[in-house]
Amino acid sequence: MKTQTVALAAHRAIGTTTLAYCWRVTRLDAQVFAFTSHDANIVFEGVTYQAAPGFTPSAITSGSDLSVTNLEIVGPISTATVQEDDVIAGRWDGAAVEVFEVNYKDLSMGRMLISSGTLGNVATGQTQFQAEQRGIEQQLQQPVGRVFAPTCDATLGDARCGVNLPALQVSGTVTAVASTRAFTAAALTQASDYFGAGVVTWLTGANAALRMEVQTFASGVFGLALRMPYDITVGDTFTVVPGCRKRRTEDCKNKFVNVINFRGFPDVPGNNKVLGSAGLTSA
């Protein structure tokens, strides 16, 4: 049940209303962006909610069974608000969102909170973006406890893994660029796939302070999982840590010599074994 002030409830009861949607987005870097469906800016509780032509919120789907509340917002790419490079860089991922209604002719009536949660998938095209807001019920959908799986469920370098990841970090300098996803650091001569599934952190250049997972590595050539939002140029410097593909022999035993801390269950029979024996009896 949505709560609202007595005054706002009375205004809604008259039938013809002057209500407007407002949504406030707080990114993980603490930057706040506020928009309204009204045709003029609204200043509410010290925050200016910008009238943003082209912003279109979908209908909000919610239920009483703790299913996740979903809302999609489509809006234009703008240098003043949502920039394509910021979306690609992941700066909008996980941002906190509040959606509420106010009476734009009498803001003293307060607000009625419609939905709150975080941004899920954020996609961008040439002229517009599409963001999915997930309600706080989304947290109830996350697995709790461990899952029996063949691969390791620890994060490389965490307490359960035990690998001293900072000691394995190396520095590099870009010597050639193929695209915003592929570049060469000729001085790095580690074995093929040594940095595969690792992470590059840029120190200088247009992408400074941004990070990206490494998809492939061979003969000093890096292939990134996604393109960087800004151009990579010769001379850009970075740090990179090796990656772990969660395999017992290839990674934990041979690469990191850490098989004692392997957290997977490759020897537990899976569904194929169970279903393959169904209806059979031993001789």
C-alpha cells in the first residue's frame, strides 16, 4: 500500500489532478540526477527536478507476492544529463532510484512514493538510452549460501581464495591500438591467456580510473570484454592482474599453485549422471 499525505489524498480524490511524476537517481559516484514528467522544472525538498522532453517511464508492475517491481525509462542521450560514454563506462549501473508523485501546483502537499530500487540493465543507442529499474525486492531473488558446481565460487584474491593478487599485479604501456577493445603492450610477454578473465585498470589517458575485464590475451595483445568508452592511445599506462577461469587443474593447481583452496566440486555427480542411470538396475 502506497502512503501519502492527507492533503495529497484529498487532491487525488477530486478526480482532475495536477500530479507529476518525479524520479531521482543517485549514482554510485554520489552524483544526483533528477527529472520530472511535468513540462517545467520542479524544485522539491531542495532538489531541482528537470523537465526532460523525451523521457518516458513505463507502467509500473508490482504485486503483493514479493515479486520484483519493474519500471523502464526511455530517454534521449544528452550532454547535460545521460551521456553515452558514461553508460558504457558503467557509471549508471547500480544507481539508487526513487520514483514519486507530487502536486506541482502545491508542493507543500508532500509526495507519494511510487517505487524505489536500483538501476539494472542500462542500454544505449545512437540517440536514446533505456534503463531498467528493479525494486528492492530484487535483493530477495539473490542466491543465499553456496551452490554445488564444478567451478570455484571464490573470487580471485579474496579471503576464501588466499591468492596474494596485489603481488601479481603488473604495469604496462600501450604500444599499438587496434580499437577501443584491442591494444598491444609489447613489453608483457606472459603466456597466452595469463591475463584472460583478469582486469585492466587505466592509470593515464582518456580512460584513467576506469576498469575493464580482459577477454583474451596472447603475445602482448589484449582483447577486452567490452569496448572502453574513450579512445585508447599509444602511451596510455595501466595495471593488470591475471585472471582465473575457476578451473581446478588449469588455474588453481597449475597457474596459481593454490589447489588447496579450490572451492568447486568437480567430482560431485551432476544431473547427467543421475538421469543417465534412471530405471537401470545393477546386474
